[in-house]
Amino acid sequence: MRTPSIAHVELVYTFPLPWAAVLLGVEVQIGDRRLSGAVVEKKQAEQGYEDAIAEGNTAILLEQNFDDSYTLNLGNLAPGETCVVRLRYAQVVQFEQHGLRLVVPTVIAPRYGDPVADAGLKPHQVVEHDLMVSYPFELSLRVEGALARARIGSPSHPLSMRLEGEGETTAMVVSLARGGRLDRDFILVLDEVVQDSLALCAQDTVQPGAVSVLASFCPRVPASAHPLAVKILVDCSGSMQGDSIAAARRALQAIVAGLREGERFSLSRFGSTVEHRSRALWRTSPATRLAGQRWAAQLQADLGGTEMEKALDSTLALAGDASVSPGAGEGAAPVDLLLITDGQIHAIERTVAKARALGHRVFVVGIGSAPAEGVLRRLADETGGACDFVAPGEAVEPAVLRMFARLRSQRMASLDLVWPAGAKPVWMSALPGSVFDGDAVTVWARFAQVPDGTVRLVGTRAHAEAPESLGEASLTAAEHDSALSRMAVAAQIETLLAAEVAHSRQALELAVAYQLVSPLTHFLLVETRAEADKPADMPDLVKVPSMLPAGFGGLGSLDFCVDPCMAPLTVNEAPEHYGSPAAVSGAYFDFEDAFDAPVVLRSGRRSDRRDTLKKAGNYDIPAFLRRGSNQDARQPPRDDPRYWRAEPHYTGLTPLGLTQWLHSHPQAEWPQSYAELSRIGVGPAVLDWLKFVLAEGEGEALVVASFIQAMAQRDLHEALLSDTGTLGQLKALAKRVAPGATLKVMQDDPAAEPIVARLQVFVCTLRAERWPNCVFDLRDEVTALG
């Protein structure tokens, strides 16, 4: 940090550290002076910091925030003075599905909600973003031992790698191939890694004779014999615009494609509101798979804010499978929730509490260049689920395959750790709620003396009597005693503070004794300045702004990075990410697909002499501006639920609304395609039923014509008008539109006959205000009726 100001300043900078990282040390250099501080109780630290600034001295305060970010306060930095702050931290990098993923977060993205009321942040801890700032990023790291022989890559940055040493001293030195910016997380992926369980013992550096243990297991868990049942929820809030929603589409399409016959799923999306594609779980079939793919391809980040609590509640309340998947036998797993999001919310505690209270496992696919990893991992860990991530431009299939392996893993009713005979821990971290094949299980423990022997992880399956071994490791001495013992104490402090009755006093004593920054303690450094160097006034407060994550909210793209010096992108050069491929002879857009970026379309229409200045045809007026002054009186009223429904699972014309539209428009204006049905207000659920269930390979024109003529029957319209839902009137409706009313659709086309017959059964089930369940379940009503 360097201050160009002519006055002394107080700099405030909020930054992230990796998930579950433990801050071990802070080194400060001001000019050529190397300084050191200490971790003290937070109120003492805050008072000491303010007193030092008031006295004209230089002070540094480092605090851990409630959302697990950190804020550095640097007071009384003199004009032209340079300060370098070095942080030293450690974390356990978990094996996940036979690989390692190391993340170095560099930026905190904007989050939805009130940072003070929802996240418990103080005003000075809230991150401010500036589009104009740019900070350089450099990195170099060593991958040692067996990991140096793994396949190493990065989906976030281009790398430069060189191999050093031989044999056991082999190391791979990894650095950035070109300069980076603090606008995306650095991700290092190591594949083809040989996994093994381990148990390390470290002598305690504060309590003589005490020992800390890190036990990490690589369990082998067989797949479940029962079919999968999962409710899929996709974040379509504004923060997902751009790269994130594109990655979400790819991930969801891969998920739907990976579902097996007989497995069940539902599709929902959320922002400020929640929209469900179906009213209950679908059984996987060719029709539901196609409908799911189509729904995924049309996803847009257009639902406003990120009301995740309401979305979780609404999705898990969908009809059916509140506890156990339908048709499943004894021991079947309850329905799981699969969430696709960037996790950019402030209401972390409330959301985690809501998910935990709902009693379902939450599996998360984190999306974006800087997802809120801490939020998403907490959400998954505290519900017994798991978390995976997909960076912009990264292939989604591996992450989806890893998630399916977890979802299909056999559930364990209970887990336990068996220590060597005679060894009993003074304290041990809690075992996870779930265990998955290929995902490491890490446990911390503290002993009064050194344990010796083998530690085993055992689990008991649901409806099984005897436990089975999932992994074991022999206890060995660790090389870095200080770091490991302090990490164990940090885990113990977290457990003490998370208990129903928080043990704050014991946690505070441990944090101070082991010099750990925590919610109860801060790092404080004070340098006494000479009287001549002290300012005459209090320093100016300068909050260091953060860069916006690359691709966040649709600002730029990591998939298609454009050099600032390049010429503006023209329509014919637009990549697939922003619409359909440009044709050789000119731009081509597919109007069936929604655009990912704003597009201006001109009709190219030549003016007609008969046109007058008062005619709108002379102007390219957007449809949304014309709509208010040009309302068609023949349209069914959208404020009447008999004609139009706006519900989480369906928005569009009701059966009565569609018959009303057909009877108020001449036959020449009737829809002849799926797209035209959509334009008049027929909802996606009905369109999918026509495409994937009724059609059965027949042409679009035949299917639409058959459906329209079936719905245009005057007897049907009159019956729906009088339908109040009583059983007698439903029977009357069936009689009035039953096979006696023959449909006149392409009578010379034999392919129309089975479609017409099925539609006659279909219209007999209609209610004025609602489409039948077969539409939302994507099944044939003829088959359903036997």
C-alpha cells in the first residue's frame, strides 16, 4: 500500500481468505522498518487502535468478520509512505472425487441484501466496488512430493510450470503465464492423484505433553440401489447474468442428460420470486428429459434479487416426495436438493438455518469467477450435502459427474471414529452428516498424551445392524508441529462458538494463547512515531475499493475475453455466447432462443407513400412501448384468474382463456406453430406437452392444427364457461365434447387420427381455470386413464 495523499490517511481494506483457512501470522513492513504485533481480545484491540491513532502513532488492526472475510485497518500512514503486509495461513486441501482443487480467492463480489442487518457487518467492513480500479495479481507456488506428478491445470488463469529436483525432492513450480488482476479467484486443479488416508500427530506448542491429531480418510462407499430423487433449483437473480447464467445452463443440461430412466426430478428457478416448471417430481423419460433440456436452454438471469430462503422453502414444499421418493422401497433415501448458484447473499445465517430446519440434504454447484465459497460450503456441510464448483469456461461435465456420484452414494445412518486402544481424545471435532465415495473426511482431535496405533472410520448403513470400515490410517508424527496444533485449536474454537450455549470464555483464552485471529480476537500492531512525525490532525479515512469480478452481472465475459484495443464487436462477428452463429451472408438470429445480451433489430422496411406521420409503421417503436397504447380488446383479461394464471409452476392462458382467444379471433389469425402459440400466451408447460408427449414424432403443423381445432370447439368453450368444478358439471363437460364431436383436422392424413383420438380424451379432462395434471407430469392422458 502506498499513499499519494498530502495528508496522513487511514486505509480500510476488506478481503477474502480461502474456505477454512487459519491465519497463522501477520508481517508488516513500513518503509524499511519490519514490525510485529499480537493477537488480543477484540475490544482491547479496538480501543488500543483508536488510542494509537489519536496519539498520532501508526497502528494496524486486522479483524475477522462475521461472514469470514477479513478487514485490515491501517491508521496514520504518512504521505508517500509504503506499507507491505504479508499474511501467512494454512488450510487442509480436501481430496474430492480423486482430485484436488486449490482456490485462492482474490475478490469479494457484490451480495444481495443488507450487509449490516443480514450479515452482521460493521459499516467499515462492507466492501465497496469500483468499475475503474484495477489491481495487478502475481502468484508463484510449489507443488511438492507425489502431487508434483499429478496432472496440473487451471480453468481461471494461463499457467507457466517447470519441474525442479528429482525423486523425493521433486517439485513443480507453478506461476502465471501472464499478469493477472484481482478480479477472479485463482483455481489450481490436480487430477489423477493417488488418494490415501493419513493421521498426523503434532506436539502442542503451548501445553507441554499435549498432542493435536489430524485424521483424513478417503472412504469407499458403494452406490445406492435405490433410484435418485432430486429437486433442482437454479439461481436466476441479476448477479448471475453473463458468464454465470451461461455456465448454469450448461451445468443443468448436463445434469438432466445424466438422469437415468426411473429417477425423479423437478426444475425450479428463483430470484426475487420462485418459478417451478412442474407441480411435483417428474419421472425421467424421453419427454421429461427433452422438456428439461429446453427449459435449461432458455434460462435467463432476469428474476431480480436473491431470495434464497423463500426459494428453498418453496422448492422443498413441492407436491410429492416430502420425505421419501415415490415407489421406493424400504431404505430409500429422502429427496435431495441440488442448488446451482453463485451464493452472493448476505443473509448467510438465516439461509443456513432455514436449510437445516427443512431437513433435506443440499448439494451445491457453485458458479462464477468469484463464487461465495464460504456460504455455499456451509450450506452443503450443515445439511449433510456436498459442494462443487464450475468456473467460467470450465467444462461442466466433470463437476456434474462428481455430483451424481455423491448423490447416488449409499447413505450412512451413523458414522464413528475408532481410536487405538487406550486413546481417548480430550476434544474431537464433529463427524460430517454424510460421507461420499471419493470425498475426504477430515477430523481434528486433541489428546493429553501421544496416541499410538491405527485410527478407523466406520459407518452403519440404514437398516443395517453391524458397522463397516470405511477407511483407516496409522498415526505418524507431523513435520510442522506449530501449524498443525494451531489449526486444531482453531477448529476447537469454532466448535465452542457454534455450540448451543457458546463457550466464549474458553474460546477467547484459547485464541489468545495460540495467537489466533477469531470472532473474539483481533491482531493489533502499534508503532510509536517521533513527535516530529506525528500529524496535527486525525487521518483522512480512505476505503480501498474492490474490483468487480470478471463477468459479474453480465459485465464482460471470461468465456470470450476481448482485448480493450480490439475493434467493437459487430453483429456478424458475434460469438455463439451472444446469440446464434452469424451466417456467411449476414447475421442470423434464432427467435426461438432468448438473447444473452441486448440486441437492436431493424425491420429494413421501406416507407410507403400511403403512410402518414401518425402511423406507427414509420418508426421502429419497441413492442413494450406500443403495448400500452395498442391493447387488443379481444385479448382475454390477464387480471381474471379464469382466463390467465400466474403461478410458480405455470404462467399463461388457462383452457378457458385459450378457447376465449380462439373464439374472439378469426380463423386466419389462429396459431400455426409452437412459437405462435407462445406469442398468444400459451405457457411453456402446455407447449412441452404438445412437443414431447402428444407429437410422438409427428410434424409441428399437424400437432398444432389438431390441438387448436380441439380447443376451438364451441361446445368446449361453453362447457368451460359454465364449469364451476362440481362433479356433475365435469360429467356434462365430458358428454358435450366426447367422441361425438368429431374434429376436422387433415381428414385425408391418417397420422392425424391417433392425435385426434387422444385430444378428445384430453379435452374431457379440462377445467376452466387449470390445465390437467398430465400436462405438468408430461404424460399421455389416454395412457393415464388406462
